[in-house]
Amino acid sequence: MRRTLANETAKTVIPIAGGKGGVGKTLIAANLGAALAMEGHPTILVDLDFGNSNLHTLVGLANRFPGVGDYVAASPARSLATLAVETDIPNLKFIPGDGRMPFLANMTHSQKQQIIRDLKTLSARYILLDLGAGSSFNVIDLFSVSDRGLVITTPEFPSTMSMLVFLKNLVFRMVDQELKDDPDLVDIRQQIHVQSMAAPRLTVAAIRENVRERNPSYAERI
């Protein structure tokens, strides 16, 4: 069920997300990137917090460089790698986010897929993705480009609950994507998308058993 961004041992992609805003996600991304770079590892920080990009403020850069916003708007599309900016920390590069582009959080599916494809071309020992808060499809799909990642939370109850909701939505999204190619499983996918308070609690185990009855090979993917 994993959709890895790269299989090379020489490249590690770490998406950093948080179910709730204000938990320190961007601060951790910046400090982790700096720490890895100072250990001598070529590192790229990518600001993918669409609609609220501010990672540049933590790496000592002004908001004057083209970033993902310009990348999405460009025709033909430019390479993400060409947007990488050197920072004052050796081995650390930075790809800005929104820039001056409004409404980037509402990008189209094709634009998101374009970003995901181009992330694969980045070359560094570590690539850190600072994602937006919440669990929209854009955030979840960008988090899913790697088989590892960080979900940031704090001890406060709302923050912890938001983290759990993020993880739940991440799992259901991955299951849904695994089933999308079989038209006979449309009703099961519908159960994932519509879970009312009046309905029994839906679990991955229950979905797997329902799928197994119709298509055992798909059940093994879950």
C-alpha cells in the first residue's frame, strides 16, 4: 500500500505534517533541515504549505524568490530543481512556496500531480517537505509520496485529536486509492467517503474483508 517517492538508499524524503496549525511543524522542518545540513548532508527544504507559506522566514530569506506558486503558474512548467535557493547554511537549499500566488491551496488535481512527479527529480541526501495543516487531499497525497514522515502534535487535547484524525484520513485515503481501479468496488469506496455518525464505525479490517469476498488480490494490497 506504500507509494514511495524514491527507492534509492541515497535519497530520503521526509514529509512533515500536522493535523492542527500552530504545533511547530514549520519550526521543526527548518531546524531538522539545518541540523542535517550541518552534519554534511546535502539537504533541500521544500515549502509546500500552500496558502500559508512562511518557511522562508525561518531560513533567513526574504519573500522575493520564485517558488512553487510560480512553478504552478508557468507554461510550460519549469523544473522544481531550478527554484532551489542557496541559504547561509552550507549544504542547505530551499524551494519557496506560494510567493505572491494567491489561492494556491486550491490547486487542481493535475497541478498537484505535476508537483509530485517533479519532486522525484530533486537530488539531495535529504528532502524535507513542509506541508500544510489539516488533512485535505493535497496534504495527504503529498505526505504519501514517501513511506516515512513526521506528524507533529502537542500534548493539548485538540492537537492530539487532530493528529489522530490526520492519521485516520491518511489510511482511508491510501485504501481508497488502492481500490479505485476496480469498478466492482465502487460501493466500498463510497462507504469510505460517506461515514455518518449513525452508521457503524468503519475499520480497515472490515473493508479488507469486504474486498476479499469480491477481489482477493485487491484485499492483499490493503
